[in-house]
Amino acid sequence: MTASIVLKGTVSSGLGEGRKFMSIPEYRKQFVEALGMDPYPGTLNLRASESSAGDLARLKSTPGIAIKGFDSGGKTFGGVKAFDARIRGIECAIVMPERTSHTDTFEVIANEGLRDELALKDGDEVEVAVQL
């Protein structure tokens, strides 16, 4: 049996960086190979609840599924670690870039746009079941 945790978070708007990175072919190819999903071009940003802060810290120190960094067009793109997850029965993954300014926010990707699929708006609370 695989260990899992449930992270609780509040939907928050990002800066649009997730959309940019999820559209890069080198990342997309690795997500398809490693996670079995061709992610929607964007991420769902969730600000971790106080009760999930310890579990988020645990996740950050857990190896996860490696998405390798690469060089392209004279730029270096950092690695990402990912974890299989589910939100309300929808398969998804938490992604944690090596380089990020997020401290209490985590990002979720899926084949579909989760905001639309789950009718989410900023401030909504979401539970994410994460496989370790």
C-alpha cells in the first residue's frame, strides 16, 4: 500500500508562470512519460492551510517523481519534482519546481483545466490526496 497525505489549500491566482512553463515541449514530454498526462497549459495554485503546513514541508523533503531540467534557446530550465494526486476523483499531480518563490503555495496540474472542471474560484478550499 502506498502512503498518502491530504493537503488542504485555498485557491489563489498565480502570475501566469505556470501557463508558460506547462507549454514548453521539453517539460510536456517528460510529464507525459513520467506521469502519464499531457497537462492543461496552466497550474492550479493552492495556498496551504495552517493544518497542512507540516505535510507540505514533508512533501518538499520527499524525493517524488523527477522531471529533469534542461537547456533550451540559451536558457536553463530547472528540474521539477512531482507527486501523483487526486482532487474530487480527478487524477492530477502536484508539481514543485526546484526554483520557486512559493513558500506556502503548491501547484497542481491535470489533463484538464481544474478551475473550470471543478468550478473553482479564488478563495475556494480544496483537498488534494497525494501519493508519497
